[in-house]
Amino acid sequence: MTGKIVILTGAGISAESGLGTFRDKDGLWTRYDLEDVATPEGFHRNPDLVQSFYNARRANAAGASPNAAHTALARLERDHPGEVVIVTQNVDNLHERAGSRNVLHMHGELAGALCAACGARWTAPPEMHNDDPCPACKAPATRPDVVWFGEIPYHMDTIWEHLATADLFASIGTSGEVYPAAAFVQEAARNGAHTIEINLEPSATVSDFAETCFGPASQTVPQWVEAELDRHR
Ligand code: APR
């Protein structure tokens, strides 16, 4: 019995699948102003720019494949049924394509479309445009179903419940720069969980973790999963 394992992932876990991160030297926020493409105000100012930004990311994610880190987490979940939950900040679906089943997308998903008029959700087409009619209310108010800065992340009640009962909290591939995700480690530790940061380099919240492991996720995550499985065989 390992107890509940809560795993937070960020863009770093998908970096070796060819999807960009945000704050690394060649990250998305070095090429785009997040105010223009990741805020409701930016969407209101220039919806075409935002739609084309997400259409490009959707196409990029569709052409990417899960890497050994995603696959290792799926194996951990299979070997510990009902005990593993992934809380991801990522909007790609590489965890699901690697076989993970219990995944909470707190920042939404590129595969989702949302009606800004009536709140209806549906599967996003490969290319989304502003005047695409909502299938429910027919309003031309289609937007990507992703959470922008200033909006409330999804699944927060469930996430806080998981953090209250976690025995192990692992953070993988995130810079610890964005809240509330950056506060999850302190919440888990406060509730008695062991905490580990698995990242390419120390994050902004590295000092909050009991344990650290640095290196590319495709190497460090399979090693960590193997060690976890050995510990509980
Ligand atoms: N293996 C492991 N970690 C990696 C790798 C790799 N191959 N490559 C990069 N990293 C690490 C970087 O060191 C960095 O700490 O991944 C982290 C990526 O940080 P960010 O680019 O800030 O991405 P993330 O933490 O997911 O951003 C959080 O900010 O802009 C918002 O909504 C966006 O969900 C995103 C949130």
C-alpha cells in the first residue's frame, strides 16, 4: 500500500516530446506576449491572434508523441490502481495518450472548445475561428477551452481534496512561477506528504521540497517510478 500519490506536471514533462515550454530561454513567452495570447483582455483585443496561437499549438500537440516520462507515470498508475492522480498544468493530451486515466487539466485542454456566450463545451476542431457557431446556442463566440491568466483554474476543489490526503507529492517539469499550482507543495507537506521536485533545474519553489532530482524528465521520471515500484513490491 503506497498511499495516495499526487503528481503535478508542467510544460517540462512535454519538452522532450517537442512541445515548447514557456519560460526557458526559447520558451513561448520569449516569442509571444502572454498578455496578448493568454488573457481574456488579449482575446477581446485581437481574437484572431489568439485563435491562430492556439491553432498552431493544437497542431503541434497533435503531431507530438508521449515520451518515456509520460509512459512511466501511466505505468505507476496501472501498478497502483486508484492511488495515483496527475494534476497537469499542460493543455496537451500526452498523459492520456501514454495511458494515464486519472488526469486533471487545471488549465484546460487544447482539445476543448468553449462557447464564450453560453458556456457550452465540445471537442475543438483542428482549426478554430471566432465566428465558428456554438453547436448549442449558435452564437459566433467560440474560444479555446483553456484557462487564461486572471481566470479560475479548473478542478480546484478536487485538487485541494487530493492534496489534503496525499502521502506523496511529486512535481515534474514546472518552474513553480504560477499560482495556485506553485503552492501545492506546501499544502501537501502541511498535510504530511513526502514531497519531491523532479525538474531539469531547481524551480522557484525548490526549497519547499523534501527531496529533489534534476535532469531531463525522460530519464529522471522512469528512474523515480522504478524506485517507487521497487519500494512497494
Ligand atoms: N525535463 C524536465 N524539466 C524540464 C525539461 C525537461 N526535458 N525541460 C524544461 N524543464 C523545466 C524547466 O527547467 C522549467 O522549470 O520545465 C519547467 C518549465 O517551466 P515553464 O516554462 O514556466 O512551464 P510551466 O511551469 O508549466 O508553466 C506554468 O504558466 O504560462 C503558464 O499556463 C501556462 O501552464 C503554464 C504555467
